[in-house]
Amino acid sequence: MAVKRMDNVGIVVEDLGGTIDFFRELGLELEGRSTIEGEWAGRVTG
């Protein structure tokens, strides 16, 4: 079964570049990136 679409996924990683490469090797395509900051970001990402 092929992944057709993935939405609203938040993954906390130490090596963002390596993680992006991993998902690209699985056939996924990066459509955008964003940065979140502040107290809320700290609470939801640990």
C-alpha cells in the first residue's frame, strides 16, 4: 500500500536533515517547513 497523503504531522527529532532524507527515501515529498517558538512550543514538544 502506498502513502497517498500525510497531513498535520509533528515529529520532534535531533537531526532534521537526516529525518527529511529518510522520508524522501520512502517516496514522500517535503511540501513545506515552519518554525514554532515560545511557551506553547516548549509544552507540546517537551
